[in-house]
Amino acid sequence: MNTLGKLVLASTCAFGSFAVQAAPPLNAMVAHWHLDEGRGQKVIDLSGYGKNGQLGATAAIEATDPLWISRRFDNAALSFNGNQFIKVPHANNLQPRRISVEAWVKPGAAPASSLPVILAKSAKACSFAAYSLYMYNPNYAQSPELPPGTPYFYVAFADGSAEGTYVESPAGAPDLLDGKWHHLVGTYDRTAVRLYVDGVEVGAGTPHKAPIPYADFSNTDLYIGAYDGDTKICEDYNGNYVGDIDEVRIWNKALTAAEVNERYLGY
């Protein structure tokens, strides 16, 4: 089914054991990678802004290209083996003041020495991106008691220091390493950084009001399945997500809890 059909379908359909209700169209979407092509080296942006992505480091077929796979309730998705990524060139409308980042993911166990990044916009050396969805790894965090499949969303923060820092969504998200598809949405509305897993908010948001300091980042491309992709600033950050990704979207607004739940139920 094409995207327009999904948006206007009013009835509820069943695919096996999955009940699928059409999601309502939402405005303020600035990027939508449906990842439904099933072949080729490009992923098409359906938002209307033309921010198409490229599989791997170049337009040629190579080892850094994620692999097209079929999906039970969709035409296709992409699978990443830990060294693969999608690169989307920088665009100003990928740097909104308020933001939501959405993805469907089915993670696998990443190498212990890696930081599984689902999506990252811009990269500041081996520190952090302007914003990112990623999965926790005890080797890179301060809470070793959390399982490695714990998702987070963060936004960068210019705290007055030379490097700056970032603000994460609350801890307490479920471990996603269960072999199932999960729906993730990270939002920032200039009052709090939030994460939703399968339509439910994790905690009550991390209070934060400062703007995202996009101008502080020199590597401004966006990567799916990687932190800095082919630039290889940090070897342990390069495309270390293992598993499948589908339906990646970005808005220049913070989706409400009701809208997130509609997105989750409406796929």
C-alpha cells in the first residue's frame, strides 16, 4: 500500500495477528523515509522536501550498505549488521527548534565495544550529536546496571564549556532486545526531553529549555544506523547499530502524547 493510501484509509485491517489502523496525517513533518523501496541505493524522502538518503558511503554497492528485507506488515525495511548506515546530506529544516524523531526498530545485540546509534544529526568529535536516538551500552554510560537494549533520545546543550554537553530523556525504558519490532519517538519542545516506547512515555521528561546549538557542529550530515558514518571520527561509533529499521520521520514540532499513541496504533 502506498503512503497516501495509508493516510486516508479509514477502516481497520488485519495482517495475521496485527490489527492495523490508519494513522491520521500530521503537519510539520520535515522528513519521512518510508524505507519501502526494496532495492537500489537511495531512500526517498516523502515529506516533499526532497532529502533523499544514500545507502553506505558512496552511490556504488559496497559493504557499508544496509540490506533490503521484507517486513510482515509493510513492503520493506533495512537491516544493519553493525558496519552499515544511511547518509542524508545536511539541510536547514533538519535543524528545528522543536523536534520529534520517530522510527520503528527491531534491534539485535550489538558488539560490546559499540554504541548502537539509530539516528544522529551532526557529530561533535567523539562526544555527541545535535540530536540522536540511540541504545544504551554500559561501556559508554554512567549506569552499568541498565541493560544494553535500553533506548534514549537526547539533544545537545551549550552549557558554556568549550565542548558543551547533552540532555537525555529519562531512564527506565524497557530493554528492546526481544526480537520484536518497537516504535520509538523522541521529542523536545523547549520544556523537556521525552522518549516514547510503543506509544507510552518513559518517565515524565527531563526538564530543559535551552536551544539546540546546531551552529556548534561542523559535521552536519544526518545518519541512520550510525553516529558519523563514513567520516570515521570515532571508530566505535561508526554504524554500530545491529538490527532492522523502518519508517523514520522527523517533525519540526514536539508530538503530543496523543499524537505519538496515534502513530503507534495507526501503523
